[in-house]
Amino acid sequence: MGVFGKANKGTSQAGATVIAKGTCIIGGISTQGTVHIDGKFEGVILEADAISIGKTGEVIGDVKANHVVISGFFDGKIDCNIMQVLSAGKVIGDFTYNDLIIEEDAKFEGRVSRKNSELKSRYNEIENRIGGFVSTKQEDNPHANSSAEKIK
């Protein structure tokens, strides 16, 4: 789904900012409209209604928007309501969102946090209680080498 495809009742009438293929911008953008990136952008984008990173687009920075669609490359932080990583998209970083959609074949690496989530992890509590029982280091586990030696 493209950002510029259908009119959305919630979309601002502020207009569009386009960074064309072959263009590199370093700095900041503050807009209540939409931003489409087919070139390279390094910096901060604030208050945008929608941000679309095309297949040739590359963004390294901090983004705050209502809706973010990624077909290109993103490295950094995103704070948004809806985040979509399309099949050609590659993202790495820290992401805060309400709705997250990752298509098959998309590349996604990072830390995510859902806004206002009611789910609370108890993993750290359990890890502290059982930390002495579980070890991932081979030298801490005297039985780790014995099974590997049997396979040889």
C-alpha cells in the first residue's frame, strides 16, 4: 500500500515533500504533510502525517510520523502509529508503534515496543531466579564437549 495512492480522511492537506533518486539531504524536516524518499536522507523528520521510503530510498535518522511505509532502507529510530515494512524493505533500529506490518521477505532487525501495550514480560524476573542454572558458555558446561566429541 502506497502513501500517495488513496485519499485518507485523516491525511493532512499540508502537501508532499519528495526527495528524488540521486538527491542527498542532511538535516531536518518538520511537516504535517507527507514525505516520500527515493534518494538519501540523513537526519530527523518530525510531525509528518505519512512517510514513504521507496525502493531506492535510504534513510538514516530519527522519524516521528503517523504512518511509515518502507520499501527501501531505514537505519535509526521510528516512533509512529502504523509501521509497514514491505517485501523489499530493510530496517534496522528501534521502533515504537501501535500497528506493525512486516511483509514476507522484508528484512527487519531491531528492538520494538508497542505503544500502550498491556503485555508485560516477566522474563527478567525468571532469568534472575534461574540464572545460575542455565549457561550459554561452553566452558561453564562440562557436558558440552562430550556430545560434540562423540559426533566426530
